[in-house]
Amino acid sequence: MKTKDWVILFAALVIAASGMFMAVRPRESQIPVTAAETKDQQVIAVNGEAILTVKPDTVTISIGVTTQAASAQASMAANASRMNSLISTLTAAGIKNEEMRTLRFNVRPDYEYKTGAAARLVGFTTSNTLQFSVPATTNVGQILDKAAAAGANVIESVTYQVKDLQKYRDEALAKAMADAKRRADVLAKSAGVTIKGIKSVSESGGGTIRSTEFSMARSAKAIEDTPLLAGEMTIQFSVRVEYTF
């Protein structure tokens, strides 16, 4: 084949390859181009609040015995004796054994410290704390007085609470949302607009439980009826809502 013929053949191959390349390459005009259309939402942001007062229906008592002796064995024995007396007294007062539980038990050594001298072991202290719950209508002061007479010398806490707290928390939260809607409606009406929906919601708040702590610093013989009042528990919620219009 002559040189001229080779040139013609090569040119033909180049043109054919260019055509194939153009066939597989998409045209820019075939790709749809749309402009993003965004519009800022107009909102009314309000805070809704609700406060719910609930009468406690349960009181949880943590009470115990602390004893000291020269040996750990003697300290634990003395503690066990007084705890058995305490449990018997509580049972007689109508508190069932299955309603009581040991909250804490501890035996520790006691040391005497003097300047310039090594610490000296002087005895052992045993602490046993019992916890139980009774209806809030129970005369708690009377129970404490009987417990002290039976040997209890430590009252860690007396806590009034509500069993079904979640029900009241949900109720308070719903009222906070209703309050937010009411406020938004007032603002929307004043502004001459109509609320269309909700953009965002956030909440905060919770329940506050009244609790009272006591320490037995008096002897059992000197204790008279101790008055205790349950009071009320306050559950407060607040929400922030953004309404669109």
C-alpha cells in the first residue's frame, strides 16, 4: 500500500474514533438544571409553662442502729439484738417483713489518734440501716418514736413521694404545651396571621420531691410524738415551641 493510502486510512480511523467518543459523551444540554428555591419560614416562638401540685401518697423511711464495742464480734452482736427488737416493733406496727429491706450494713474499726503516737485501735462500730415504705397517711412520727424506743438511734431520711409520678409528669407536660399554644394564638391574632403548624419543640423541667432528714440525738425516754407533715410535691415543666405561619 502506498504512503498516500496509509494517510487516508489513518484519517478515516481518527474520524471514526471521534464519532464513537461523541456518541457516549452526554450532551450538556441534556442535563436538567433547576435553581434551588428556598423560602425562610416565618415563626412565632413562645414558652409554655405548667405547675402541678400533687399530694404525696407514699413515705419512705430509712432508719437504723449503730453500736460500738471493744471487739467486732461484740459490736455486731449488740447491733443484731437491737435490730431484731426494731424489726419486731415495726412488724407489730403493721409493717410487713417483705416491705423492709437492708439498705446498708457496715463494720469499721475505731482508732484513737494522739500527737506523737501511733494510732491505737479502741473498738469497732457496726451500722445497720433498714428501709421501708408506708402510705403517706401513716402517723410517721409515732412509728419513729416506737422505733427509737426499740433501739433505733439513727434516722437517715424520711422522704414523701408519689408512686405513679410519671402520670403527673405527663399531665404537667401536656398542660405546658397547651399553655404554649394559647400564647401563640394570642400573638398570632394580634399580628393578624394564622398559625399553620409546628417547626420545633423542646422541653425542660421536672418534679421536686419534698424530703425531710432527721438525726436521733435524744434518748428514747425523752422522745414524745414527733409531728411530720407530708406537704405537697410540685411538678413544673416548661416548653419552647416554634409555630409557623
